[in-house]
Amino acid sequence: MRKNYIFKDVDDTLDNTAIRFVARNGIMDGYADGSFQPDETVTLAELCQIICNCIFDKYDDLEEEYRSTDENLKEKFGNHWANKYLTICYKKQFLPDSISSDEVLDRETGESILFKLEEYWVNLFEFKGYIRHSYEKIIRSHKLSRGEVAYFLYTRISDIARFLDNKLYDLRINEKFDEAANFIIQLPKTFVDRLTLNRDLSLIRYHVRHTTKENIPYLLKIANILLRRLDRNNVLYHYTSLRALEHMTKDGANIIFKASNSVYLNDPLEGKILMRQLQAKRDRLFSPLKTLQKQNRVRYGSEIIFSDTYILSFFKAEDGDVEKLPMWVHYGDGGNGCLIEFDTQDCNLPFYKVMYQEKEIRQVWKELKDALVPVDRDFEKTDSNYNQIYKYAYVILDQLSWLCKSLCYSDEKEVRLLFFEQPEDACEETFIRDGEAFPRIYVPCPEPLEISKVILGPKIMHPERYSLTLNHRDIDLVFVSQLPFQ
């Protein structure tokens, strides 16, 4: 099973989110005893290895860069274990001349090297108007620590990713697919992980194996069907029970949600509405999509235990009517729960609008068929590229199927986060819901959401006690629902 990147010694350190980010992306790793040791110092050789992990997606890419380096330069660091990392960083002019490979870095020297890495990225992507922010948290001790390096990389990569995100979104939404393809080829995986509007790029580059540069424009056109369903609303809401809120806020207002497996959703038609339309039309995409969905579902006898799809549900208040009685009944613990408000403006997560109208769902099907026209025109069916692109189309169609719901749910105005994990990669953690006797598998949201406001349910007794508890947990805006509720 995959590591969950939770370290036993990071609760009170510089930034838990930053450490999990660098660990998840293979930039920095923890130790065999389950610790990260964020206060441990960093040598020049270790920092060079970390930098190379940021720059190169694969070790083979690093090897190729090293092979192309002048032999005299390779000899500069002798037989040191980090020769390749040191040589490449020196070649890219990140390093000062007068420093030894195993020297523990002080804050000033470490900062100067990391700032040169940031400048390298800014020049690589030809950013105009990029402002380098000052992060005071990096200035904590005389010696540079692992936690500080993690925080620096997390904040820099996040800032640069926002520039990349907007540029790529503009290229894609204006259907400049060839230009967008050239742009994303140079993107290291670390930036792909921080994109919001272009979150599906991770599928384009990593789900479909051995993707060629020539295929990417076709893949982008297909992926745009999902891109156009992004919700750009900055304020979202979520109903939950007080027990769940208490558990989620034990460490403050920044909470890590747990995405539930799709087989636990309460609508029996979840994931099936789009499939039924394809079947009714006898569309050629139906059978391959059905096969893909079967492959991504784990069964125990005739029962589906879990699938590769995990979902988090929110809703938006388009008409200004935030509270709704049916929502309190079904999702707010019968009025004894709470309603949480989130500001998602700076959040690196892709929120997708749920479709309820049949014409919206038909439009998805039509857009996909139109996107496949040039594929049928330019490739033979026996071509491996043809099969690869179609495989990706089925993956996108499967994702879209989880954004289609029955018209009777349209008042909810739901917005969803979708996560896709193969069973062998799913998080080891499980939990048992109230009143249920079996564990449910979930995956944690890759980054926290910050609570901006909490509305306590209209049936809660002594709401002032809960308000006081939430205030102590850095949640200042706590209100009580005035909705009439019998």
C-alpha cells in the first residue's frame, strides 16, 4: 500500500502541509522510523539532491543530463556519493564556488541556492511580472533545516504553479492545443501536482503510458470537456454532523477532508446516468467504457466493495439562499449538525459542477464525439496512438459520469472534488461511520481547506457552548441558524 505521508514528528513543525507535499512528490523523504526530522540540518550535497528531485521527473532524465556534462566538471566533486547532483547544480550555476560538499548549510547560503532555483524556473517558463515573495518563516535558525527547505519549496512551487495554471487555462480554453502541448511537455511533475484549473494534466502525462508529444493536442481536446465543467466560484458550503466537525477541527480551522468511495453514495443512479444515455443511443463508446468501469471496481461476490473513484461534495449558493431545509434534514444531521463555509480562492483543488439537466448530459456526449472526429481522421484503428487516445477518452468519460445526477437533486447545486486511486494505491486509513458496522475506505484530500464560517443547526441545544469551543479552535465566525425547523 502507498505511504500516507503522515510523519510522527511534524504536528508542531514549520508546515505539515509543505512536508506532506514534498514527500508525496518524491522531493524529500522521511526516515525508516516514520519521522521526518524537520529540525535536522541540511548539507550542500543533500540540498543538491533535493533540487534535482524537483527539476527531474525521472532518474533517467537526471542521468541523461549528467551524461551530457563536460568530463572535467564531473571530476570537480570526485567520488562523492552525490556527484551527479552536485555536478548538475554547479552546471546550472546554483552553487557558490567556495563551499565543500558535506558542509552544513547556514541560512544565508541555503537561501541563496534556493532563490537561484526559483530564478531558474521563472526563466524557464518566461514569466513576466512575477514577484518573488518574502517568506519570513524561512528565517528561524542559524542553520538551514529540512522543515525550512520543505516550506520554501512548497510556497515557491505553489506561487509559480498559479502563473502556469492561468497561462495553460487560457491556452486550452481558447483551443490553442499545439501551443499548450509544447508548454506542458517541459512541466516537471511537481508543478502538475499544484495545478488547479489544469489538474487533469496529471492524467494526460501519467495515466496514459508512453504518451508522445504528437498525441497531446488530441488528449487536450478531449480533456477540455472536463475543463469546461470547472466551477470558479470562490465560496462553497458543506453540511456535516457536529461530531465530524469536532474531529476535523481538532487542529484548527485548516481541515483535511476525507473523500468517500463512490460506492457509498446515496443516489443509486450515481455514475450510471451517462452510461444509460450511451446505451440507449447504442453508441460505440458504451461497451469500452463499461469494460473500463468493471476493471476499476473491486467485487466481493456480486457486491461492489469499492471503486477507483472517491468523491467530496459541496454546494454553492447561487441565489443567495445559503440554508435550505431539505439540506439540513438530509445532510445536516436533521438540523442538529452544522453548515461550513469555505473560501476556495487560493485553493489548489479542482471543483467540478454537477450536471442535472438531460440537455447538459447530452452536450457532454456530443463534445466527446466531436473531439474524437480528428482522431478517426488522422489515425488507423490499428495504430497504437489511436488506441491510446481512445483509452484516455474512456477515462475522461468515466470521470464525467460522476458529475451527472438525477434532475430531482438539482436544488442542491452540488460541486464535487473527484479523486481517482487504484485499489492498491488507496490510503491505508479507514473509518467507521455512525450507526454502521463496517469500515469505509477513504482517501485524504491532498491539501487542507480553511473554514471561514460555521452555521450551527437550528435544532442544537445550547449552541453557545459549541461556539466557544470553535472560537478556541481559531474559528471566529460562528452563527446559529434562524431557519424555522420543527
